[in-house]
Amino acid sequence: MGKTLSTIESTLLHTMQTPWDIATHTTTGGFPMTGATPGYIQVNGNYTHTEPIVMLRMHARINVTVADPVKDNIKISTIRLHNPSSRGLVLPAETNLDTAATGYIRAIAPSLPLVNGVPDPGLLATPWEYTGTAIDNGNECLNTIYTMEGYDPQGREDDEYAWLELTCSYNDEPEEDYRIDFQLTREDGTRQPIGLLRNHSYEIVILSMTGEAGLEFEVMEWNDSDMSDIIIEGRYFLKVNQSNFELDREPKDANSFSNKLTIQTNYEEGWVIDRITGPGDGAPINMDNGWIQIVPGDRTGPQQQEKTISILLEENTTGAPVVQRYT
């Protein structure tokens, strides 16, 4: 094409004036996704090569759910996304990506198009509204709200970044409108405003609603590339990068690659692996000297921090497949 990658990164745009057409995709089309091979591949004559490519969705996803204990009490009739972005860069700037981890790529800052030399995602003054069938039983809106990256809210006015407005009722009382900002709860209990990033999911969990305190909620965020299996219970989540392993007969140690498990939770006491159960009768396997092991330092992890552990295996000399469960 005769253009450098940096030129393409800064000029290839996607526009979106209306909410994503989740039913037919006829008005908004599909989501642009991007990926690249690591480095260069030189082809000389007959050449066969397989290289995995990690794909990034250029949109952020927003889910809203009511926690199970209050699902019968709190009902959501309308969700509005204020200040959605109308334009975005299909290709993120390489400086805004974390590529250090093996197997996935993570956006760490928004890549915004330039207008007259100034970053400008083209925020829309009219909010996007979601109602009716978009909100299942008044309790959850899943895989419906998508928007492109926008400004980081630090130091900006309310009309310069995205936020949600929910119209809710409690025990069939008159509805009220509530504002929800995208903020993560720090370990000390304070909240940190965050901007929306590509290929990230933002889970808004409604915990309670009272006249004096308003709406109590929790915002949870993760990168969709590295954490594919996520369990949410109330305000807490447990995330792993994969829920099962298919391993060959070869032994696996701390220097192997196919036996890595990444775990993260926001539970205050962190996470613990307290047992491994075997196939068939489900009898516990000794994690210290069994045919499958996890060293003591890999059996626990702190709150919020992603921790990658190694699952150690003896050589499988029987040829029989096995399925393991970790709790």
C-alpha cells in the first residue's frame, strides 16, 4: 500500500452513530477486529507456516445485572449510555497496548482519532437508550451495549466521558433515575474513575437500592483476551484464562508453556486452591507428591492481582485420557 503502519493506525476509522444493531447487524454491521503476526514472516519458495493471531475487538462491552438477592425487588426499565463515541481507530496505537504477556494482548490506554491534531472520539450529545426486550425480565442487559473507546475521565467534565443512567423501581414503587459512573473500587474502599478500553468488558452489578443511599453498585472490568472464563456472584468475580486443559503425555514442569493457569478475583481474602480431585471416584490427589502437583506458593493469590501458576504433571505412561477438577 506504500504506507507505514503508524500512518494506517492513525487514519483507519470506524464510525458508529447509533447503538449496535444486535438483532440483524444491517444498520451497524459487525465489529471490526484487528490482529497481527509477531514480527515478520519471510516466504521463500514453497513454504508452510502456522502462526496464531490474537484478535482484539475495537469496542468495549457493558453488561448490567441485578444481584440475585434483590432481583425480585429491583427492576430496570431503561438504560441510557451518555456520551457514546461516534468514531474510533480500528487499529490501536502500539504504545497503548501491553504485549508483554504470552498469548494475549491488552489495551492499557485508549487510541483516539485526531481531529486538527487533538484526540477526539466524537462524543454524541444524545444518549443511546436500551429498553424493552434489551433488558431481560428487568434484571439484566447482556451483550447488548457496545461503544468505542473514549476519553479517560480524569480531570474532565461530565459531558466529556461515558456514563450510564438507569431508570429503576423498587418493590413496584415509582421509578427513579440513577447515575452510574465507570469506577473501580480500590483496596482502601475509594473509587477510581476509568475510561472505556477496546476488547474490555465492564460488568455493572446492582447490589441494593434505598431512598437515602440511592443505588449501590459495583463495577468490574476485565480484558476479554486473557480471561475467558468468568464466574460472577454478587459483587465478587473469579476469573481464569481457561477452564480446561488438553495436555499430551509428556511431563510438565515450571518451564513448560501449556500448563499455565492465570487466576484473578476481587474477593478481599483472595483465592485458594485447596484440593485436586481425580477422575472417576473424585478422590483427592496429593498436591505435594501426586502425579499432578501444584507447589504451595501457587495455591493462593491476593485480591485483584492476576497470578499465573504452573500445573506440574508426571509423564502419562498409560495413554489413557484424564479430566481433572480444581476447587
